[in-house]
Amino acid sequence: MAKVTKKVKRIKIDADKCNGCRGCEIICSAYHATPRYSTINPARSRIRVITNRLEDIWLPVFAGEYTAAECLGRDVYVIDGKEYDECGFCRAVCPSRDLFKDPDSGLPLKCDMCEGEEIPQCVQWCLNDVLVYEEREEEVDEEFEITMAEAGVDSLINQYGLDKVADMVARRRKDR
Amino acid sequence: MRYAEVGYNLEIDLATGNIEREETDPGLIAAHLGGLGTSVKIHWDRVGPEVKAFDPGNLLIFSSGLLNATPAYSANRTVVTFVSPQTDLLAYPMMGGFWSAELKHAGYDKVILSGKSPDWIYIWIDDGKVELRDASHLLGRGAVETQTLIQEELGDRNIQVAAIGPAGENRVFTASIEQGRSSASRLGGGAVMGDKKVKAIAVRGSKDVYLARGAEFMNHMKAVTEYVNFRNANPIPDVMTILSGIGSPQEMVHTDEKWHTENFMWGNARTRRREFWTDEISDLWASRQHAAIKRLISCYNCPQHCGALISYGDTPRYMAKCFGKLTYAMAAYVDDLDFSWRILRQATEYGVDSFSTPQILAFAVELKEAGILTDADFEGCPEDNEGRFFWLLEKVAKREGIGDVLADGVYYAARAIGNGAEEFDHNTIKKHEQLPLKLGTLDPLYFLMYSTNEKISITQIEGNWPQAAFPSREQRETFVKDWPQLPEETWKEWLLEWEIRGEKAIPYWPTPDISAKIVDWMEMLHNIDDALCICAGMASFCLKPPYHIHNYHLLISAAAGVDMSEEDVKKIANRNRNLHRAYNNRRGMTRADEKPPEDHWKRRFPELEEELLTTYYAHKGWTYDGIPTRERLEELDLKYVADDLEQRGILHHG
């Protein structure tokens, strides 16, 4: 398979430097508002600072992929004597918790690294260098890009099965 | 659509349990901005001068400001207003933390509490829905632990809780309202909350807050950000460390306390300890501080590190900030920060102000040493300095034994104890304990700030003008070179001419006329901050701050969509201040009350002081007695205030 170069975007999180201000949540929600910067609402932010003040936990976590089902088990990390929340490091938008769901629609939120911007807004806004943006290039196998249409068909197949979808397509073709 | 503000207040009648969501007048932004400004207006309209602190008619208002929950850095203050049990005037202590932004996201600008609850409750504001919940199981619990207990009970650690401790329950006049790493401490807000039987207010919100012209607002914030970065990288030279940066005093960061410990008056504002800061103390205190501070933390949307999570040996964890680090140890004459970290935790759980309370405890110790208080009053009290302070603190917080009378503060305690105790009340203004400072020569600026401000607490009036003259011309030139915050370029000359000694030094320089202008400017900045609920640490309380008179109006206009010029903002701040002043005048405050303690300076100048006060009043547009004139009130669209003051005979026609 042919090799291509892929840009990997990364945000390094130095949680020890976090002063817990939650400015990242504010700027994220403002940036992703329509029109841009028209509303502020940390509940819509794609980054949240998981906080347990007296336990010395301030942990910025970015919204990751949506998953329809929760894991079969849960995890709890204890690091340096600090017990983090159940699934605390997980970025998934999952039925087991309210994190990263739009408060009105319940739709999943996902960090898009502020696509189109040179540096994600939360990184720019964090004046304590908790969030550091890094880019690197990787050689990867060339993949066929899945189009929106293909993704839609895949999702229909996932839900209804290949046969049903094929029947449906056949019927539509006949109708035309 | 409402911008920057939410447009709704939450009204709770505690006596009946009636809860209302009241839409507010959109015109109030142009008239009073918000925060302290709009709260003062509510007190003016609804709480007459006959209402005392513990009357059901006293309103207790928790308010956000116009810029809370916007991306403006450090817009995180909550201003709490009420008639104070200590001064009988309208008090407005403020707290940082995370509460006010959460309140706006829950759909309210203010929480207005009236009446008294028959039973102990806490208030739960959950995204617009409001419940009054039983708090009987929280009685006697500390102010910090109450916050955690409520979060656990409601199953969400992201709920922001403002709570009182036992001191508030017992209506101690120095009772604070604690929240996260912050507290609204001065003048007894915790006591009024306790009197209303409200143990806490918990809030959680997920609603939008709107910016009128978001892109424009962010553009202005870009300039503010650049300046924040610049100031953090470039501390001001030739001033003491604590004044060199931005943010509120970085007491949790800095360990060098030579200046505070050797220049303030300790015990009951009594003793200056000139040789205190030895190498040995310096090493010991630095090691104690590093041992205690687990992490430096901030309030909502603030890049600074004014607070800290304290984790000290076996002492249960809590959060601290600012000056409390020093006040208990120095008031008790315990030369070890070890004591500070332990007693500060206890004081935070009891929920008491760490400025006034240590002075009250030291006052009791002095009275004991003078034989005015007796062994019987101190029965069961340990002999050592540490043990005595812990014992006294508990007595005050619980109003037990001698603590009951002390809990009313030095002024009232001195008069209740009598037998010469009044002589020991030497550090109060308008019945309120002040910073423990006693200095040499009268300073005209500080004389005015101490005497006249509605805040009744010097630390939140001063800020933008240097505390003292720079010794050399060169230093002055360096300082004024880059000073865009100043209202007029010509003011630089006043600083350049300001000498340490001679004719152009205190008490005669700045002149009364110049002093009036400088003080007026500094207090105006505080009034703007308090309406926007921006932390004074990033604006009015520090030298060369990121927010100032030349950029506030840009941020306000873009956020609220109400276009304002610099002059408009000045006028609103002036209106708010005059309304507050008139409110206090209506409660009986006059020129006679406006004086610093007699021993505040060794060298006093009675004639000059009279001239200073008269000049300042004239500059403000007030009468000889310190009452706003009809002319000034009408200029500020406060005709209704002038009418009221005249009707009451406080202001005389013509």
C-alpha cells in the first residue's frame, strides 16, 4: 500500500500547572458558538476541567468520540495518592455520563482542534501553559477517505443490516 | 434578547417560601451597569433607613456583575450587599471564586433574599429551578465542609456553594460567607445570612450567556491578554515585591514578608516589630509555606495564582488566599507560620473574617493583661499564645462566655465591657476594624481614602496611584514613562514632583486639590470593577493594571450592546457612588463619622485634614457635611434622591 504523510495534531496537557480557572471551557464554548463568540456556556465546551479541589485534582479533558454503548467495566485511577473520577481520563461521549453532551439537544460534542485556526483556542487562552499545541508528521498507509455518503450508508447498515439496506436501495431504484 | 446580563433576578421571600423569577429593566445597564450599582439601587428603593441589620426587612443580595461569565479575565466576583450589623450602613463585601458565573448560567443575575426563614434551610438553584431544602443536618458544620456535604448530597461536585459556618449561624459580626477559595468577609454578611437561617446557596447552571458583539469583544480582549502577559513578564521596578505584579497580593506565591511583618502593627494594632525578619525567620517561614501549599490556584477565568490549596500535616485541607496567612500569627505574637496554617483552617471552617477577627482576639488579650477582663472571663483558657488564640476563636465563633460580647467586634465589645476598655478600641473607623497600620506623618491620599469611602476598608479603595513617592527623579521618570492607565497625561507631573521629604512631600503633597482628584479616580475605578464584578486585582487594586478607564467602555459596549463612551462610564460610576453615599447619609452618616483613628499617624495636621475633607467634598459635589448636593444629584439623574434627602431634612433646600 502507498505511504502518505499525515499531520498529527496534539495537545500536551501539563495538569500540574493548571490553576483551575476554566478559561479553556469559556473560550471553547464561545469559539464554537454561531455566530462565533456570540454565546458563552461551559456546558457546551469540548474541553472540561475535571475538578476535585480538596483532592488537588484539576484535570483538563478533551471531548473525544461518541460511542453508543458504554464499556463493560469502569476504571478508576489512583496516581500519586490521588483518586481520579471513575472513567476520569476517558474522552468518550458515552451513555454512562453527561459529559460532552450539548445541554439542549443532548447531541455529542467533539473537539475539532478548532479546525482552520493555527492553534486551538484553548491553548491560546491558557496563559499558564497547561495546554501546549504540537504538530508532527507521520508516514502512514494511504487510506481511502470515507465520504459523508459512505459514512451514512455504513451507519444504516450498522443499524438495519446489509440485506435490509440493499433491499431498500433496490426498491428505490425500481421506483425511479 | 439580553446581552452580558441575564435579565432576571431571583427573589426569595424566606418567611413565606415564595420564589419569583423577576425580569429586570433593560435600561438599568445604562443607568447603573450592574453588580454593586444595581444592587444599591434595589436597597435604595426597598430598604428604608429604619431597617436594622437583623430586621426581616433587611435584604441580603448576592449579585453577579455585568461581565461575569463573559470571556473577560477575572470577572468572577460576587458582591454581597446588606445593612451591616457592625456599621449600620450598606456593606458590600465581595468574593471571587466560581459562584457568580454559575449563577448567570443558571439564569439569574442576582439572588435577593428578604424576610427570615422559620427553619434552617439551604437554597438550591438548579438551572432555573429553585428549591428551599432542609439544612438542619448541616447546623454546626464548618463553612468548607458544608460546601462538600451539599455537593455530595446533590450528587454533583461542580455545584458552586456559598456557605456560612458556625460563626454565621451565631450572628458573629465578623462572620464571612465562604465559597471555594474565596470569601465575602467584611462587615457581617455571614451574620445576616445566619439571621435569615440560610446556611448556604448552591448553584449549578448550563444556560447560555450572550455577548452583543462577540468578535469585537474578543478583539479588545486580545489587547488585554497581551498586556496581562506583558505585566506578568515585567514586574514594576522600585516598588516592594507585593506591589510589583498584577492580581491580588500574591501572598501564596511570595515568602518574603519582611515588609508586612516589620511595618504593620501587630497584636491589637499595637506593636511594630522592626527587627522581626531575621534570616532564621525567613528560612523557617519559607519552609513552612512550601510545606503547606499543595497548589497555587485562581478564581474563575483568571490567569493569576492568588489562592492556594493548603495541605498541612494533619490539618484537614482548605483553601486560602491573601493576608490571612499573617494576621492570626502576628496578632497572637506567635512567630511561626505553622500556627497560621492550623488556625486559619479553623477560622475558615468557623467562617470568620481574617482581618477583623485576629484583632478582636488580640484586643481581648490586651484587656486581660490590663486587668479589665478577668481570670473568670478566661476560665479554661490555655496560658500559651497559640492555645489562647484557638480558645478565644472558638468562644467568639460560638458566642460562648466572653466570646459573646467579643463577637460584636472591638467597637461594641469595648463599650459593653467598659471600665476603660474603650481606650483599647483604637483601630476602628465607623465601628469597623481596619488594617493594623500606624504610621509617622499624615498622608493626604490615605487620609481621604480612610475617612470617606463607602467601602470602609482601605484595601479596596487604593491601588492605581503608588503608595509612596519614589526616592529619585530617575525612578519617577521610569515609572511615568509607560503609564497608559492614567486619566490625563498632565497627572504625571504630580508624581514627578512628589518627593520623600521637603515641601513637595506628605502631608502637603499631593495638595488637597490634587489629592481629591487622585482619590476620586481610584475609587471610581473600584466602583466600576464592583459593578462589572471584575477582580480589583486586575484593575483598581494594582499599579498599571490590564483594565482601566480607557478600555472599560470598549468591553462594556461590545459585551452589552449598549454603546458607552469613557465619559458615560465615569458618569455611571459617579451615579452609583452618589446613590450609595446618599443611602448611608439617609442612615445618619455625616462628616463627623469620617475620620481615621487618632493614632493612625503620629504627626497629625488638624487644619490640613479639615481642608482635605472640605476640598474632597467640594470636588465630589457634596455639602460641607458630606451630603450630595441637589445640583450634583440632578446632574447624575438622581432627582428622586435629592427629593428624598430634602424630605427627610438631610439635605436643606438652597
